[in-house]
Amino acid sequence: MRISKNASWEFFSVLCFLWMGCGVLSFIVPRTCISTSFVSTCAGHGTSLKNEEHLHPLYLQKNEDDSDDGTIGTVALVVPSEGADGKKSIFGSKSPVGCTTVLEAAEHLAQKIKWYSDGLVDAEVVSASDCVNVQDMIGVGAVIAIDVTSDDDINKVSNLMAARLQLDNRDDKCQFILDSDDKSPITKFSFVGPFDTSPSLSQNIPWTDVASGKRFQEIMSGLFERWTSDDFVLAILLFFNQFSTSNTKIPWVQYSIDATWEKGIQQNVKEFYSMITNCGDCIGKCLADENCKACIDALNEVDTRDQVQSYRTVVSYESELLRDFSFCILQKNNVFGCKATIPEEPKVGPITQWRKNSVSIEDGRQMLIGHLDDKDAPDGSQRLDVSWKVCSV
């Protein structure tokens, strides 16, 4: 492969980009997040706060003798002690169904965490009034307060979080306060592993655990600020995959196409060497093409673990060069050692009824046509140039 002198720096830059995070590949990374809307929770399947058994924090405790129960972490989603089943949440604001209540949103998030983690992370909804039981919740892996705004609730949550902040060993724990009115996470009591907001020299030394915690705090805060269920769950899974004391990894986020301090120098160098020896020609051709190079530049601004943003960028610059580039690195040579297994949860069976009747073969054909402007479209079709649109909320 020959590269001109003027292109040599660009060639080196793209290799470094690939090493530091090849976003162009994210759209075919195994286990892309499957969007799940708030339709089920909006239908009124929430549980009242009066159900103390459902909201009791003792269910979150992971005893030492339960090490074989299959979980590697626990999450407490703290909601207001009053009005959570009536106050509207910003979660679901992009859904055609509309916003849910805070309680419905929290229950949906708890279920989704269990599904996406393949049962490795347990999550429960907890009333802010139960935060007075500090000893019951101090050992929970992640405590996330959602729309807790009353003075009494804030005081209880703050006392709990202050106690957790003082733990001698909190490397496998994190906590955040999320307020939809403010949009950004409240950082006063937040921490991720050994990192918190107090000044520390270690946070500026990139290979330390404190610096790793700082990076994940920024990543998680950015995901939380979007107020979507997929981004929320992704933040939780990334945390436990990195900071859990168990050697078990979460398949959904186990593989990364970024070069990170968390991976270690040896693994980063191995991947970098594989890229330049196996796919140097593809990289050179991509750099020589204006459209392909523009895609790489755009992806350089995106965190590749943010698969939605990465996908949006990729489809804006689709080309054969980009396809060949991705195929060489991810599929042909599997530079990052990725593998995929089919998720087992949630188990969703086919529908058996449609419009109050048993589903027939003809009904199935009509549902497939959907809103397409077609002579065989079902009654109620909007007669559009598309049959279905996939959306993420």
C-alpha cells in the first residue's frame, strides 16, 4: 500500500482514531440496544406506592451467602414518597403514548435493567421514605434518585448518600440524583466507584481507578441527561460491567471497540496492530475518499458506545468504502474479538388476537403492509409511502 506524503498524517490520525474509538463500526457491533417503549407502563401496569412489599429496600440486599444467585449487582431506583404514581415524568416524552408517571417510569427502568443485563443486575423501586433505613441500603450497588424534590425526601436521600459517600470501600458502588426539571444530574453527592467531586491528584493520572471512575461519571451523566430508557439502562450496565467485583461480564456491553485505559495497554496494542496489518488498504482508501473521511471525522466526535448516535452518523455517510472498511475490521478479521449470543429476555410471544379476533394468515399479511399505500392495506391504514417506522424512546 502506498500513501502520499500529504496523506501520511491523516493516515496516522485515522489509525489513532480507530485505536481510540472506531465509531464507524458500532452499527454492527453485537447486541445493539433494542428499543423498548413505555407503551406497557403507560397502559397502567404500575404498582402503587402503598405496596410496601414491592418498594421495601430489604429486597435489594445481596447477602454474602447468595454469591451463586447469578446477580453481580443491585440497583435502587428511589422515587418520591408521595405523588410518584401521579406526577408526570420526562421519561417517555418522545413516545407517541406520552409521558408516564414517575413510578411507572421507574418500574419500567427496573424491568429493563433486568432484561438487558440477562438477569445479572437486579433492580427495584424504592420509596424515598425508606432511605431512613441507611443500613438496609448502604450496600446497594447503585442508588439513583429520580425526581425526588420535596424537602423531606431530599433530606432523607441526602443523608443516605452522604453515608455511602463516606464508605471506606465503595469501588463497586455509584449514586446519582436526577431531577427532570434541572435535566442534569446533581453532583453534590454523586460518585462512581472511588471517584467523587472532591479534589484528587489521582483523577488526573489516567490509569488509576479514580481516573476511571471520573471517566465513567462523565459518560453516565451524559447518558442520564437524555432521559430515555435505553440511555439510562446503558449507563447502569456500563457501570456494573466495569466496576463489579465479580469476574462476570454483561454480554450487552462486554465488548468495546474503543481503545481505553480500562482495556489495558496490551489489549490496545494487540487491536491496533491487527488493524494496521489486516486492514491498512481499507483505511487508506477510506482516507482518500471525501465522503468516507467525513464520516470518520464525524464519528470522532461520538462516543462509540453510544450506538444510536453512531448509527445516525453512519447512515448519513453510507458508501461501499465505508462498508468494506467496517467489514474488514469487524467481521472478516474480528479485530476486537467480539461475539454475540441471542438475548433470552424478554420472552415475547406472537400476538394471538388482532382487532378482537384470532389472528389469521390474512391478518398477518395486512399487518405487514401496515400504513403502506397499497390496495391490500388494512382498514385504518394512513396510506403512506412507508409501512412501518422504527422509533426509539
